[in-house]
Amino acid sequence: MFNANFEKSAQQFDDMFLSPLRAFSALSIDYSEKLIGAQMELTKSYADASLTQARSMLEIKDSEGLKNFVKEQQETVKTLGEKLQNDTQKVVELNQEYAKKGQELAESNAKSASEAMQKVAK
């Protein structure tokens, strides 16, 4: 009798607290992994662009080289601006996805908890 009550209580505790906690933790870990991956990718691409520009600057030997460097610099700034806009959009979409899934998870957990409480009340 005691074991049956203990098992039932343990299952209810798992259903009401541990399962939702595991689900939310898994969602948070997935989100963190995606966000860190995106940040690492962004950092690498911006660092690569900066190093390329630094190397190009070392190639300036005359006024024509300076002219070409300035032109290249303007193109690079334009490209990086567009990339920044796209990268920002990626992060916004990632945050929206996380918020949506978190909301769905919270609603599902609230529904499950309500159903569990109704079973206990009977």
C-alpha cells in the first residue's frame, strides 16, 4: 500500500514538476546552442573581413593602390552592413522561435497541471 502511494506521488511529482523542467531545459539548451553557433559564425566572418582589410592595407604602395583600397573599403562596409542586417534578422527569428516554443511549453504544462490537479481532487 505504501509503495503504491509512493509510486503514485512520485509519478505525480514527475508529471507536474520534473517533466516540464526537463522540457524547458532541453528547449533552453537547444536555443543556447543555436545562438552560440550563430554568434561564433558571425564573429568569424567579421574577423575574416577585418583581417582581409588589414592585409589589403599592407598592399598599398602608391596612390593607385590607395584609391583601390578606399574603393574596396567602401564595398566592404556596404557588404558588412548588409550582412549585419541579415545576421540581426537571424537572431531576431531565433529569439521569436524560442519565445513561441516557450509559450507553447508553458501552456501545455499549465494544461497538464490542471488535469493532474483535477485527478487528485477526484
